Amino acid sequence: MDTGYIARRALQFAVVLWLLVTILFIIPRLQGDPILLLTEGDIEPAEIEKLRVAYGLDRPVTVQYLDYLGGLATGDFGTSIKTSQEVSDLIIQRIQRTLPLVIPAKILALVVAIPLGTIAAVRRGWLDTFAVWMSLLFQSVPNFFVAILLILLFGVKLHWLPTFGSGGLDHHILPVAVLASYPIARYTRLMRAQVSDAMHSDYVRTARAKGLAEVVMVRRHVMRNALLPIVTLIGLDFGTLIGGTIIIENVFSWPGFGTLTLDAVLRKDYPVIQGAGLTIGFLVLTGSLLADIAYGYIDPRIRRR
Amino acid sequence: MEDLRTTLLARRTFLRGAALGGVGLAAAAVIGCGDDDDDDGAGPAATTAPLTATATPTASTGAATATPTAAAAETVKTGSITVAVQSSVGETLDPNSTAAIASDYAGIFDQLLRRDPRTNQYVPEGLATSWEFDTNNQTRWVFNLREADWNDGTPFTAEDVKFTLEYITNPDNKSRLISRLNTVDSVEVLDPRTAVVVTKAPDPILDRRMISSWVLPKHIYEDPDRGAEWQALSGKPVGTGSYVVDRWIQAERTDLVASASSWRGNKGIIEATGANITEGSTRASAFEAGDVAAINAPLLEVARLQGLHNGGVSAAVNVSNAHTNFSVEYHEGPTSDLRVRLALAHALDNVTYAGLYEGFAEEMQGQQLTRTDFGFNPNVGPYGYDPDMSRTLLRDAGFGNGFDAPIGQLTGNDPVVDAHTLAVKDAFDEIGLQASIVNIDVSTWRDHIYGRTPRIMIERWAFSGIGQHDAAFALSWSEGSQPSKFYANADFDRAFNEAIQTMDTDAREKKFWEAVQVMHDDPPAVWSTTRPSVVVWRSDQYDLSLWERPAVFFDQIAVV
């Protein structure tokens, strides 16, 4: 592997990460004074000032920024204004609650989408029609709406599954299904398109001419090539999937990273907003970096660019 | 995992038994053998057991005296309940972490006193048995305290009251309640059962302020091995409330069991779970599925929910002074003209708008206070819907052709509220204005309110001083002596400032009436309707007493 290629990618990673940190620092501060949001009721300016001092918000923004950067360098994300917990602890705790949703959703998406997209492209017929319409549906309908419908059907009408919470295995089924719905649609569509293209390529024609069995030909030649963009997407989508839990966890009252983030945004808990945003951004960037490296490894043409 | 469940089971079983200590072995045995998993929020485990009698206080304001009488043991049903909450309890068990919805901590902690919304009286159903101010030195309030224990067995004393008030008013502790108790100067401990609170100036509503704060255990906060963080996040907070926390899953649920050492006792709920469900449609689904027994219901769902469970569902408005009004620019622009503001007031068909709220709202009575507020002026009534008068007033003011009137409204509203705003826009258009709706973020709105930035919008906002239904709180937003306030009317300021320094209750009320009348004649806002929050519950299973947020005052819930 070309070390220059990896170094260039790593430098891009660092620059984008710094931009992300800076944006996350600035944006919450453009949206109002957190002290006013925290202290509902009749509060005098002198008391507001005292609280501002207590939270360190009285210092110049540049000092706050440098302090924030220094903290990040030592792994200190700050302290939650709401709960007084270390943000890093809070994020780790809550991501641990979210991973049992995200990882099964990711696996489910791949297990369903790759065979479905492949079979749809190879066999066509009703399965292809189903795959196309299913993809269209799940890519079009907001997943929070799907979540509400599933709760009504399986929780309220059929009483098969709980309507909220994170207790047992049965609590996982609906949120995992909802989180997987969009990736299933996306991957199925992509896989179908890739396999369709590959099926008309020269090397497939050659394989057929050599008398290779259809199943072997699809598995060895078609799927290997068709999976390349999927591999890229898996890396890129992981952070997106974590970010996607913000709404879904709220609908299912799941106490994970998503609810933590949404709650922090609503309460203007700066340190948590910054920590959560940075976590999502870091995951997306890391996924992207790994995908770039993997892609460069798989396809030498990429790293020569 | 199995070990953990076994531990939880054993602890819970023990606590159940302890809670019913003295109740009878038979009842304890029945409950102890019950299904441990109350996650399903199923109906109460209907057992029958005598309940320890609780105090029956009498109430008055200013010099209240409790006369707890031990009622004869009576037979009551016991059971469990699961309610949906949208609260801070899920995030932290520190009651200082929020300035709102603090009643969600009612199961675990006690205030010095409670407010009975039926009478608007502050009653000795908290840790104070009586209280009065020193008539010679009106900055001194004496609180007589009851015998009570923290749930770890430590006696509750006046030192805890002193610690609590000093803790909250110290900015270093970052309590959200600091603004509620900003008149407290110092606290003296006369003896373990008597605390004296000294205010910076005479403060006739000090007793009402006490409803904001939950009394904290000094010995825990000062324990180097435990402290504030342990109290907030260990899941085992020490309180004097009717319940102790059995299991707490941050951001998900709080399981409570009846405290064996509680002075207050309960009316039959021996296990209570507050499940954090923030999404309205999920709350409605959970209620419909029978997973929870009480919810704050989305308004448009109330009628449907009332038809569920074979009609065994009731609905009631959470007692609150929240309302909707449209505050206007008082100092600049067209609305600085009194005639224009009155034109806006007469343009609103508030009776019709109240109907949007499924029958749970009512027209505001031409003032910022609702009927449940102390200081509500019964002699002041609505302006009345009269668009012709509005047009005349606008013409007289030189705005016969109208003017641009953007109506700011907060984002994330219930659809009913959005419909209300749309109806008001139409009403303003009808009298010739060029109205539009501008959606704004809550923090932007808050900066606008406090920061005194130029007002260019007519806004809709609601005051909600939870637990403090007093004109001193509701009207303080408008008092002009502070630079952060926006209403500057010398007559109002005089009446208001006299009122908040008048210790005599009747005289204070009359002063507030005067302030309300001034504000009615020279309004800084257009008051529209009350803003109801509706609780829906399984009345075939539970009897919810009328407290501000009845679904979370578990000690007041009886099993039917």
C-alpha cells in the first residue's frame, strides 16, 4: 500500500475533523444563551451573570474555544450542564445502549439486501418487482413514520411486542427493523443495479462461454465486483446509522445515544451537543477513511489518483 | 444477568415487605409472591391491606398549622402503577437540575409544603407543620418542622433545611432553582425542629417559593464518599418521600417502592414506575396497549383514548396557569399605540379558539392571570370579540390600511396550537392587517424575551410557573423596573411593587387586582386562551387525586 496515499487521506481526515470541531463549537452559541434556557422563571441579570461565571460562559469565546480544543486533546469533552456527568462517560454509556440496535440493523440490512438485490437482478420477475417497490417505499417514507405504524400494528393491535423501552430482546425487534429499513432499501437498489451491470459485462459473457455454472459465475465474478460500492457504503453509513437513531430512539423511548443527543439539543447542553456531534462526525470520517483505504487496496487505480 | 435479576427480586421483595411492615403478614405474603415484572404496567395487583393513616392537615396561608389526626386504620387496596413521564427524573435524580416539571420528584423527596390546587392554599403536607412570619421583623419566617427520617434512617432536621436553601442559592452549585429563591438571605437553625429563613426584604410569598425546592439530605451531600453526584446518579438517592428508588435506568425508567420509613405513607400504590416516553404518539400507543396507566395525552388523542378500555378511562387538565397570549411591541411601531393593541384584543374570537382544545381550554379573562392564580381579578373580563370595533380603532390610530404583523410562534407545537395561531392570523387579516406566521426556536425566543432586543413581532408565548400560581411570578415578567423587562407602565409598576411587599394576604390581593386592572386598560399583550395539558388515566383501576400533575404524585393515587 502506498504510504503517501494513506498520509494524504489522514491529513484530509485531520483537517475535516478540526473544521467539524470548530463548527460544533460555534453553532450552539449562535442559538442563544444556555443560562436563560436553564433557569426558567424570573431571574435577575445579576444572577444570570453569576451562573454564567459558574459555567465558564463569561470568558471570551476565543478562550472558551482554546480551552475546548485543549480539553479534546486530552480526551476531556467537558461536563454535561444538565446532569453534571463527564460527557465522554455519558457518550460511552449511551453508545453502549445504541450499538445493540445499530449493529443488528446493519447486519440485517446486509443479510436481506445483498441476496435480494442479487436475486432480483439475476432472476427478474416478481421478486425484482417486489425489490424495486420495497426499495422505493422504504427510501421514500420517513422511518419515524414506519416506526409509529409498526408500534400500532405489533404493539397496540396484535400485542406481540412492547410499545416502548429497552428491557428484553423483544424490545429490540421493532427499532432494529425500522433502523434497517432504509439501508435495506438502499443496499438492495444498489446491489441490484451493480449486479445488473455486471451481468452484461464482457467477463461474465466470457465466463458463460466457458460453460461456468450460473450460480458459480454469479458468486465468483458478478457479486465480487458488485460488492465494491457496498463495502464503501458500509463504512460511510455506520456513522449515519448512529445519527439516524436520534429520531428512532426517541419514538421508541430507547435510552441510547440518539435520545441523549436530542435531549441535549433541546436543552442546549453545549458540551453534550459538541460531544455527540463530534462522535457522529468522527465515526463518519473514520468510516470514510477506512473505506478509502480499503478501496485503494482493492482497486489500485484509486490510490494512483 | 440472572444474578442481577435475583438480587433485584430479593431487594424488591424485601422492600415490599418492609413497606407493609405492620400491615399484616398475610398481605405481605400475597404481595411478596406477586409477579416481579411490573414492566408491563398491568393493572394493580389488587390486594387488600390496612394502610397506615396519614395526616389530615388543615390549611391556611401566612400562619398555617397542621393538626395531623391519626385516622382509624382503614382497609385499602394496594397495587402498582406505571405512568409515562416526560421529565428530568429520567436523566438525573438531582431535583436541582431543572426549573420546571419539578413535581416529578414528588415520590422521592419532600418540599416544606405543598400547594392544594383545589383551594390555592399552601398546605402543611410537606416537611413543615406550620410556618409564619415575624410580624415585628417581616423578613423573618419561622418554619416548624415535623419528625421525619431520611430513607437511610437518618433523622431529618432543620439543618437539612438550612443546607438546602444555602445550596440552592449558591451559584457555584449551579442549581436551576436559584431564581426561585432569590429573596432568601440566610437561614438560622433554632433547634432541630425549627428553621428561620431570613429574606433580603419582606417577601410575602416566601412560603410559595418553598414549593420550588425539594429538601436535600445534608449528611449525604457532605459525605466525601457520596456527595451531590452520588445522590444524582447512583440510582439510590436519599429522600424523605413516600417512595425509595428501587431501580433507575437513566433516560428510561424509575422504579419506586413504598418507603418503610416515610412519614407520609401512601394511599395504596406500593410500587410505581415512571417510564420516560417523550414522543406523544408513543405515549398514546403505550396507553392504548395497556403498558402504562396514565399519560400526558396529545390533545387530539384525548377523545379517542377516553373511548378505550371499555370506558374505564378519564381525562383531566393538569392544574396549571399556562396560557396563550400574543405579546406585542409596546415601545415602538404600530402596536405602541394603545388603540392598536386594543384593536388586536377585540379581533380575537377566543371562545372559538378555546374550542380547538377539545373542550379543555377556556377564554382568558382579559388579564395575564388565570382563575387558579392568586391575584386573579374577578372584576376584569374578556375584551370581547368585535372586529368592527377593531377596524374603527385601527382607523382612528391611522392604520386603516393595516400594517405588517408577523406572528412569531415556537417550533415543535402540538397541532392544536398551530391551528390556534393560524386562526389568529386569519383574525388579524380580517381586520385589515397583513399577518404572517414566523416559526422561531425556543432559545431564540428566550433571548428575545430577556435580552430586550427590538420587538418586531407579535409573539405567542405562555407563562407557566409550575407550583407558583401567584401574580408575583406571573406579572413579574412585565414589571418595568428591571432592564430585562419590556412593559413600562408606572401605574402598574407602583401597584405591583406595593403588592409584592405587602405581607397581608387580602391587602396584597387587592394590590394585584389594581395592577391587573392597569394592565387590562393598557395591555402589553393580547390574551387568548388557557393552554391545557391533559392527563388521561385508567380510572377503572386508579383514583388520581387532584394535584398539579396528578399522575406523578404517587402517594395521592388510590387503587380502585
